[in-house]
Amino acid sequence: MQPRVQDLARFTLPPNFRGRPAWFVQLWWIVQGTLFRCSPQFMYGWRNFLLRLFGARIGKGVIIRPTAEITYPWKLTIGDYVWVGDHATLYTLGEIYIGDNACVSQHSYVCAAAHDYLKPTFDIYSSAVVIEPEVWLATNVFVAPGVTVGRGAVVGACSVVTKNVPPMTICAGNPAKVIRPRPTGEEVLSAAERQG
């Protein structure tokens, strides 16, 4: 008989991994599944209030759709005027930081934890994800644990981001690769004026 490479019966959660007691986690999941998820689309302030109530640090003017999922709000920091789209998942088993004016589009998955597949005990670990200001994660983007997406970067639809993304770049693919620099507002205006 071959030795097991993965024995989930031996898995244990590290002490204080959740950051809150189990009852508090369950209470949040109940609130998220009812008061958060069933709130009308326009009630952004209500959803931000609920997240803050459970320890999230949420800036002003933040728009989070009711179908977005946040695992542990107390490990989430969001700056001002951020958008989080429908069915986006912020898997905050570790810290997730989202800077001002960033957009996390629908069905994107920002993941701040993983398992050590080299150990039969399948140990879980967290690794913070940083989405810097003015980033756009287009639809259905996956961002892996420990990644920083640099300021002003654009990540194309259906991309898988496993390494840091340089600031002010456009990248796409699986794994995501830099395609070209992102033009600044001044560059776009200059090009439009030259064409006009």
C-alpha cells in the first residue's frame, strides 16, 4: 500500500487562525446570508455598516454588491471609492487590502490563504493580498495568496495572477503576464487631441 500524500483526517486549524471565536464567525455568515445578501442593490451604506460592525475597515463611497462574499470581514481593509462587483469573493482567511479607487469586477476571486500540499496534514496558511489604488481586476480574475497588484494596473478578464503585478501595467493570461504599460490620463488626452 502506498503512503498517503494527503490525509485530511489529520488536518487541524492553527490556533486563532480565524481571528475570532467560532460563534462569531457563524454569526457573520448568518448575517451575510440574510441581512447582507437580501438587501436591495442600492443599499451600499447598509452593507458597509454591516461589514464595519464585524470589524472591516471600509472607506467612504464604497460600493459592494449584495452577492459579493467576504469570509472574515475583520481581515478586510478597503479604501475610498472602491467597487466590488456581483459574485466577487474576498477570501479573507488572511488579510486583504484594497486601495482607493480600485475595482474588483464580478466573479473575481481574491484569495489570501492556501494549503501546503507537500504535507500529508494539508496545513493551511494565510498570506496577505494587496490590491493597490486605482487597480482594475476585470471579470473572473483570480488573485493568489501573497500577491501585490501594483497601483493603476489592469488585469484582463479570466486571468490568473500568481505573481506581483507591476504598477501602471496591463496584464492578462494564465498565468498573467504584462502586455504593455497602462497609459495615463494625460497620454490618452494627448492622443485624442492629435487624432481630433
